[in-house]
Amino acid sequence: MEALRNFFYDKKVEKVLDIGTGTGKFIEVLKKSFSEAEFFGVDPDENSLKEAKECFPDIVFQKMGAEELYFENDYFDVVSLSMALHHLPKVKRGLKEIKRVVKPQGWIIINELFSDNLNPAQEVQKMYHHFRSRIDRLTGVSHRETFRKEEILQIIRQAGISIQFFFEHKREVNLIEEKGALDKMTEKMKQKLETISERPEFEEMQSQIEEFREKALEFGFQPATNVVIVGRKK
């Protein structure tokens, strides 16, 4: 993300925390802006952390949720939350914790996909995401549908974070161009659906898989646009 690198090129950053780090994909992005910094990653999912540790053996990864961070106050120069705002069980509490552990003159980076003003190929991705997130909710996993862009900005402002800069980031790619990619996606949807085979929603959602496949063949499958927000705690 060139805009992120340009914003931080003259700023001193020594410690970076990536919350909801998953397999560490966003750390790879952050390293291009903070090449000399010490990185920490936290996530509640052990399997994702195991993969992250294999990819980044020099980084400290810990099992931890955003709502309860085991770090001192005012400890990090940068705290990031990427593609995870819609996963937080308690959004306000999670953002409050982020503010607690970032230094008074530190920075907060929120990278979040949004659900409005998407092209047809991105709408297909949203359909796939919302299918999976609905099943997660039915099985007790915190996973909201994606927010609209203005909702995200409002959530951040209401949390007492002063937005200094934000931009949109879009990947111009069709993720089903590779042979067999669409078959793999539909198979994943079927496997996910099987987890609610005893629920009344099962039959209704079964038809959504074929609808998804038809739209993907017509329009393609492109990741939704993200809004990347850089802020400071007030």
C-alpha cells in the first residue's frame, strides 16, 4: 500500500501490534512501511497463529482477543486491525483496548472491507462472504456481515479515534480465473453448509450456492474494496 508507506516514511516507529493477525498477511504489508520495527501479532485462533509462526519465525505471536489485550498501557507506536472489525464480538471494547495499548502520540491503523459501491464481481465476493458469515453466526461464531464505508468511519470516530488520513484500496484481480478455483470455492461453501445440516436454514441456503456459482461465472470474483484508516486516540 503505497499511500501507507508515503504517510509513514518520516515517522519513527519501533513497536507494532497487529490484532486479529490471522496468518500474518497484514504484517507482510506493514513491514514495507515499518521495516525496522519490532512486530507482535495476536489472534484468538490457534490454527491461524501456527501458520503465522511458520511464515514469520522472528515475530512474537500470542493467542489473544482484541477485547482483552495482555499488554501495558501506552506500549506500542502502531496498533493495526486488518479485516477484523466485523469479527469483533464487542467492537467498542476492542477499540477501547486498542486505544489503551497505543502510545499517546502513536498511530492506529484500521483496514476493513466495506459492502457498498461495489462492482458486480465484488458483489459476488460479498455474497460468498455473507454466506459464510451467516453460518458462523448460526454456529455461535462472531462474524458480522460487512459494514458500509461510512459506518466504518463513524464507528472509528465514535470510539474516540481522531482520523488523520484514509484511503480506499482495491485489488484488480479475478480470483476464479485459475482452473478449478470456482469449484474449490463452491466445495468450501458446501462443506461449510454441512455444519448446519440439522437447522431449518439449511435448505434455504443450499440454493444460494448455485446462485453464487452462476454469478461468479458471469461477473468473476473480485475482493471487495477496503478502506484504510490512520488515526490517533483523542
